Amino acid sequence: MKTVYALDAVTRAPEPIAPEPIAAAEIAARTARVAAIASAHAEAVDRDGRFPQEAMDALKAERLLSIMVPAELDGGGASVGQVLDICYALGRSCASTAMIFAMHQIKAACLIRHAAHEPWHAGFLRRVAAQQLLLASSTTEGQGGGDVRSSAAPVSQGEDGRIRLERDATVMSYGAQADAIVTTARRDDEAAASDQVLVVLEKAAYTLTPTLAWETLGMRGTCSAGFALKAEGAQAQVLSEPYAVIHAQTMTPTAHLLWSGVWAGIAASATDRAQKFLRKAARKAGGQLPPGAPHYTRATTALRTLQGLIHEGLAEYEARAGDPQALTHVDFQTRITLLKVEVSELAVSAVMSAMRACGLSGYRNDGDASIGRLLRDVLSAPIMINNDRILANLGASALLSEVPQSLGGFGLAR
């Protein structure tokens, strides 16, 4: 990137001008253009179970894959809240595109917060911006399933000083289409399963052997197949920060916020279809609403509730973002983890209510009021890192959280 200089009024000495983040209005305009393309191809992506290549090409053309990379590393410098809005807009158009974008940004956020100060990773983030590299996430492994805080495969040190990793990646979204993989692993051959690191793997230095196909009810375009991953690289590609820290401070909050944005977008799309159906039906019937209209009220109530939960979660994350200790506090960790559970369940409820509002027209797979694809996509939300697993794991920590003593009217802390 070229350094831009300003001339001092007195000495005329060149002073570097810090690059500016992309303006919010420009981000919104770029997002709208991508969303339109994603929407145009959403049915084909779902029907054929294929990667949303057209939408991905548009994301790269609009330079949205590097939207959260700091401006000083040639990225857009966007906030988590702005990326959340992109996820919401894409979720209204194509759930698979939105989830791929969210997963990519979650890994980018981990690198930005925890490794941008390390030369190798700073250079890699510059390449993400310059080449619009798509990052895949590999945290699901072998029989461990969704237990992302446990790894079986270690990072092994070769005699040549290079690291090597062989991993049974049972689910890796868009692994075959990604330009790089960000994966968890055991620190070394002697480390415990919970002693994990995060590693960036470059496409030229890994192979993926398919082990499990992705033939699913919904989210079909994420192409979340299973692979045997075999990779090597330099030691510098391993983040210095322990994954336990990365997981608490960045991985969990950004994942649960951005996933929630996607699910809220799906719910909004379904609610929008129900509204249009009911308005059209009422006009034809002289103002008389169809019998399913009360379900529309349920859909809008659920949508507003989940939007409120997301806004609250984002506000708390942003307030704590500069304080590592506050991010790892048990109360915040419990709330941000439960955000995923609550939003995923509410999103399913909203979409189901929207379908019932539309009646048979919503149940059909053809027509403007069809809710089928949206329902199939949103049903993945409660089982993507299964809500039952989350609630079981939160049992002990939830007992440590204080029961609120007021609703805030007395000015007491939560």
C-alpha cells in the first residue's frame, strides 16, 4: 500500500496520513449489490446443493472479505456491528452465502485481534485484503463433534523446522472452495486435548481428501463436507496466543453475534414474505385477513425479540471489547453463549409462524410466498453447535452467575 502524505503548513514536512475505514454508507451500498446477486441465485444454490460462486465472486469484487481487516493493513476497518449488519442483509437473500461470509469473518476477527501484531500474520492479513482470500474454519474433528475446546490432532515439529498437521476434519464448511484454512490443533504431541493453538494453513501447503459428503436438509450451499486434512507450514503460522484466550475473547462472541445476524436475516426474509402474502390476500378479499394472520403477529414478535437480543449482545461486547478480563468474565461468557441458544430458537419460531401465516402458499415449494427453503435453512441453527450441548456445558457456570436484583429502575448494576 502506498503511504499518503500531507504537507505541514509551516515546515512542509511530509506527514503520513492514517488510512480511513470505509464509510458506513459505502459498506451498505456494496452489501446491497452483493445481496441482490445472492438472492438471484439462492434457489439454484439450494436446489443443486452447490457453492454460491456468483455471490462469492461479488463479495470479492466488492472487497467485503477484507471489510473487517484494519485500514492500516489495507482492509475496510469495519466494526463487528457493521459486519453483523452485512450478515443480516445476506441472510435475507441467501442463507448459505450469509453463513459462509460469517464464518470467514469470525476467523478474520481472531487473526485481527490476536495476531495482527505478529509479522507473518500481519502479512497474511494484507494478502487477505489484496487477494480477497476466503478463510475456512476447521474446529470439528473426529468423534469430538461440536466440542471445539478439544483437539485430537497435534501440531508436530519436523526435523526441517517445519510444522505438520494431519486432522480428521469431519465437518469443514466450504473447505474445498477456501483459499486458506484456520484450524484448531493440540499445541504439540505431548499437549492435552484442551491445550490448543490456532493455525493458519495456506492452500498450496495442504491437501484435502474427501471423507464425508454434505447432503442435508438446509444450508446446502455451505458445502460442509468432511475431509482428511494434511498440511505443513512455518512455525510462524501458529498464533502465539493460546486458543483458550482466543476462544473466550473473540471466537465465541463474534461467532454467536454473526451467526445470530444470519439467522435473524432468514427470519426477516420469511416474515417479509408473510407480510406481502397477507397484504395481497387482504386486498383480494376486500380487507378481510386470511385465517393464518395471527401467526404473522407471532412472527413479527419473535423477530423483534431476537433483534433486541442481538443488539443487547452487541452492545455488551463492544463495551467490553477493550478489556480482556471483562470479556472472559463468567457472566458475560454465559450471556453471550446463551445468545446463540435464544436467537436460534426464536429464529426457528419466527420462520415457522411466517409459514403458518401463509398457509398452503407458504408450505409450497413454488410461488412468492414459499417459506420452505428458509425453514430448512433456519432449522440448522439449534443444531449448529447443538443447543443441548451448550446448555449442558453451561450448567455449572450458570450457577455462579448472580440472579438480577432489579430491572434497572433503581440504577443498580446487572
